[in-house]
Amino acid sequence: MTVLAILGSPSKTSRTARLIERSRVALTALDIELQTLSIHDFPADALLHGQFSHPQIQDFQQRVSTASGLIIATPVYKAAYAGALKVLLDLIPEGGLAGKPVLPLVSGGSPGHLLAVDYSIKPVLAALKASAIHQGVYAVESQIGANANGEAELAEELEQRLQTAVHEFAALLGVNAPAPHAPRYANDFISRLISL
């Protein structure tokens, strides 16, 4: 089973890309392959002029068509998703997400942009006829980092929300995925209750 991640960040090394990286680890553990495409994978002329006959655009449309589901990942700028994502979504034919569940992953500078998922991204996915749109994961950029090897490293609370969302997304794909481990703070709370 293959899932296609569409990265709508104009940066090649973005915090949003790190959310995809961590999702890839979780999906791989469930035997789901994750492929990623970004605006940097296409010739600028083909994108700017909407050249639907271009081989790379046609390949993109074919990959969307054959994917079991999609991850849509974007930073938020001024309460809206990135223009790079809009360019890529415009390449998907009308109704091109029919029958496909979608997991939105969004990063922003502050919690104030949280509603961009509901008011900006989900309407576009609904217009493309996505069969099920997960509530998504919104991450504040300060929660997203990298370790000494350059690998994505998320704050514990964000990591837990992302793991839960990926497992719920897998269930929408028809994959029987065991629930991720409860966060440590929840285990500590349960332990205290039992000891009373």
C-alpha cells in the first residue's frame, strides 16, 4: 500500500518536511510506503503555466490517482496554507481525491494559526472530493527540531499527537493498526490514581 505526501513548503529543508519524516517512520512500521513530492520536484515553467501535458505533471496526477491515501503538509503563512501547496493542488483534476482519505499536517509560528486547518485547507480537500479528511495535526514550529544527525525530533506532546493521527489515518486506509503507546504523563497520572 502506498501513500503520497504532498509537501507544500517552498523550503527544501523545512520543519513541515520533518513532520512527514516522522510520519514515514510510523507508516513504515505498519507496512505502508510513503512517497513524497514537493514543488521542487517539478520544472518551474510547467507549474507556473499549468502544463497538464508535461510528463512530470502527468506522472504526478498518476501517482495521486494510484495512491491509497494522501498526506497534505504545509506551513501556514498569514492564516493561510502556502502558495506552493495551492500550485500543486491545482494540478489535481476535479474530484481527483475521490475515495482517498487525507491527513493534513500543518506547521505555524504560533497556536494562533490553528484554525487554518479547518478554514483554509479542509475546504480545498473537500472540493477535490477526498473521501475522509482527518482532523489533522497542527504543530507550532518551536515543537519541531532535529537531532545531531539531522533527523527530525519532535516535542513529546507533538510526537504523541502525530503518532495517534497516523494510526487513525492508517485505520481510514483499512489497515488494522495497534494504538500507539500512551504518553508518559498519562501513564504517570494513571499510576498515581492506582496508588490512591
